[in-house]
Amino acid sequence: MTTITIIVLLALFGGFIGFIIMLQMKEQARLEKLRKVSLLNNQTRQVRRYLDDFPPQYQPKDLRLWLFSYLVSIFDELLSLQPDEQLKRRRANVAKEMKEFRDSKKKRKARAVNDELQVMELKRLFDSFDNFLTTAKDQKKIDADSSFKYKSLLSFFRYKVSSDHKGYLARQAFLMSKFDDAIELYKQAIKELEPIKDVPEADEARKKFQGYADEIEADLKLQQQEGALIEEDEGEEDMNDEWSKFMDNSDFEKKKTF
């Protein structure tokens, strides 16, 4: 075998090896792209869940706007990886929704926290969002100050959601005229906020629930006083009736004797 033949064979072998390596790199890049697309799609579902499942009272306007902008940025990344008309429409819809919300002056209506299962689910959602914020901060998708602000709110909401549930039950008890139960439930709502009583928002909520309890207690006391007065008046009327009957009977006896 001549030297030229050996060189040619080595070149062919090297080319074959290079071709195999190139195919492997392309396949690795394809798999990495698919992995990233899958991750981004999961993130779109995750952010959408935060937008839809957080009751309005636990989602300040600036937080909701940040979630919208984050969702738009995810769609931008997806479009850079795989341009698609459906993705473009979804991005456009989210951008439109964000603009309408930003421009709206209408206050979003609070959603009642009406059972323990909902409380547990919301607390899990708060924990999930806390981890999400940590990841977003690490990826430089949210600044440190905003991350700290929202994490502080989450700490407050973890207690507030239990308090709001007790407040909802108190309101229902009041509407069913179970006033003693309503007072007790409002006191429980206040107790739920005790660990964070120094937080201004918690202090405001505690004062609100205490005001409701005081108002019901005052009304109950007034009703009891009115009831006592009515009983006293009825007692006096009964005595007057008895006295009148006695006098009538006495006159009758006198007439008979006469």
C-alpha cells in the first residue's frame, strides 16, 4: 500500500469521523432546542395559571402587569426558536390583554375564599410562585427590589388567605342571623393575622374585622336592652290588666251586696 493510498484512506476515515461528529452535534442541538421549547411551553402554562388562579385581592396591578410582560417575553423566545402563526396569535392576544388591563380604570372584584380546600390550594400556589420568583431573579428577569417586594407580599398573603376565609364564614353567619357565631369567627380572623400584626396591611385587616365584631356586639347589646324594655313594658301592662280586672270584680261584688 502506497503512502498516497494511506493518506487518502486516513482522510476518508477522518472525514467520516467528522461527519459522524457533525451529525451528533446537530442531533444534540435539535434535542436541546426541543428541550428548551418544552420548558418554555411549561412556563407559559405556569404563568397563565398564576394570572388566572390568583384571586384579584392577592394580585396587585403591578404584579399582574409583570406576569403579562413575562408571558410575552416567553412567547418571544418561543418564536425565535420555532416561528409559528399560532404562537404569534397567542402572543398578540396576551399583549392585547395586558394593554387592556393596564389602561382599565375598573377595580377588579375580590373573589371569596369560601372553603378550606381553596385555602390549601392557594397556599400551594403562593409557594410555587415564591420559587418562580427566585428562578426569575436568578435569570435576571426581575430586579432584586421587585422580587423582594412580591416575596414580602406572599408572606402576608399566606396568613391573609386563612383570615379572609374566617371573615367569609363570619359574614355568612351574620347573614343567617347567627350573631354570636359571626363575632367568634371575626375574632378567629383577627387571630390568624397575629403572627404578622406589625405588617401595615395586616394591621388594617385586623382593624376592619375588629370593627365588624364590635358593630355586631353593639347591635346585640342594643337588641338585648330593647328586649328588656319590651318585657318590662309587657309586665307593666299585665299588672295594669290584672288591677283593672280586680277593680271591676270589686265593683261587681259591691253592687251585688247593695
